[in-house]
Amino acid sequence: MTAQVIDGTAVARHVRADVAKGVEQLVAGGGTAPGLATVLIGDDPASEVYVRNKRRACVAAGMTDLHRHLPADVDQAQAAALVDELAADPAVSGILLQLPTPADLDAEALLARIPAEKDVDGLTTLNAGLLAQGRPGLRPCTPSGVMVLLDQYDVPLQGAEAVVVGRSVLVGKPMAQLLLERNATVTTCHSRTRDLAEVCRRADVLVVAAGIPGLVGADAVKPGATVIDVGIHRGENGLRGDVDTAAVAEVAGKTTPVPGGVGPMTIAMLLANTLTAAEVQQGLGG
Ligand code: ADP
């Protein structure tokens, strides 16, 4: 049996089309088009590519691109002043500080200045706390994209064994909490987990976000399981993830490809968050 491939590109296209429709409705109802302020500090080429893609997607969805770029040598006060300006600007629905920032800046202190209602990456302490308490708030884009994929492919979560590999603030931790919110029985693995493959074999739903190419092989997968690969690594033969997809596909029921799985969902969910933020700010619920 070869696993069904979860088509993240197609699902992301649907999400983006829905967001574009939502933007149209917001404007038709007398509201203002959402504005996304991506903030890039310095000239890291990978970050430049990510930011460019986010800006393009934002414009394609009918949103206003309010991108800002600061040189690599700005000091903390200058960077903080920009975040404060965007925080106060009613045209700005969402602020996305592209990480990593240059090493001599305190990124956490900058994130802390983003108002929770404009925190479209879901990374502020307040939004992380709201998620931990199961209360409404803006959720981190990558794990919420994974939830949309699981739902689109009718993967049952209630009472299911879910294993998350990785406990980062960006992916692993919020991923575990989102699965818990949906009544899965959740286990989180990390670099000190004693027998990774053994724990992973429990999973009906296995989400891998460890940042290690090919970490999860077929021996770590229960027959029929759904395996979601959040990793992305540039190698000699193109992109690959944290999962040895070719081998795992012979055991799993469903798998995500790299590229074309989780990746496209992240930007789609950023757009969805930006629309939600604008709706809430304009008094339209969300
Ligand atoms: P991401 O942002 O994709 O989650 P990070 O590099 O920030 O990636 O985090 C990597 C996570 O993966 C950490 O939480 C770490 O504990 C976990 N991890 C690293 N190595 C292993 C391993 N060998 N087995 C399981 N988990 C691991």
C-alpha cells in the first residue's frame, strides 16, 4: 500500500481564495482592506525570499502591503520605534516581524511590543497563553495550517493518539496544544526522548517538526498513520523534510510531501490570520 499524498498546495489555494472572498466582503460591507506590515531587518537572502512571498500573497488576496525594511545596523531603539509606529497605525491590521533578526537585536523584546490583536504570527506571550488556556486568539500559522490539512483530509482527532516531534515555540508546542484542543491524546517528543521510534509508533497522527532531515523513518510509523512533515531542508537533490517520505509512504495511510505539503499552508494561514485580525479590529467579530 502506498500512502495517500496530502496536497498542501491545493488546500492552500482554497484557503487563499476563501480569504480573498472574505476581504471582498469586508470591503463591500464598508470596511477597510486588511493591511499587512511585514518587517524585515537586514538583508538575509532567505528571509528576503520569505518576505517577498508573503507580500505577494497578501496583495493577491486583496490586502494592502505595508512592508517595512530596516538596515541590518539599526539599534534596538530604532527597531522598537518602528514596531510602535505600526502598532499605533490603524491601517496596519497585522505585524509580522521576520525572524531571525540580526544577532545584536533582542527579537523577543521586539515581539513583545506587537499588540496581541495585530500578532498575525501568534507568537506573543498573550496569544501563546490564550492558546494554552483554550481561549480564542491568533494562532501560529504553521501548526494551524497542519490542523486545516488534517481536517481537509478527514483525519479523525477525537480520542486519537497524536505524537508531535519537536517542542519549539513556533511549531511543536502550539501544535501539541491545538491537537489537545481537538481532544487528541497528545505526546510531545524532543531531543531527550529516550526511544523516539517507539513513541512515534503509537501515533495515529504523527507531526514531525524537529529540523533534522530524515529523522523519522518507516520503523517509527504505525501502519495506516497520518504523517505530517513540517521540516524543510535544502539538499543536493532539492528540498526534503524531517521524514524519510519514500520509506514512510509504504507504511503510512497519509503523508505530506516536501515541498507542497505544510509549506504552502503557512502563508495561507498568515493571510487568514490577517483577515481575522482586521475583522476583529473593525468590530466584525472574526
Ligand atoms: P521548528 O521551528 O521547526 O520547530 P526548531 O529547530 O526550533 O524547529 O526546534 C527543533 C525541535 O526539535 C526542538 O524542540 C528539539 O527538542 C526537537 N528535536 C531536536 N532533535 C530531536 C531528536 N533527535 N528527536 C526528537 N526531537 C528532536
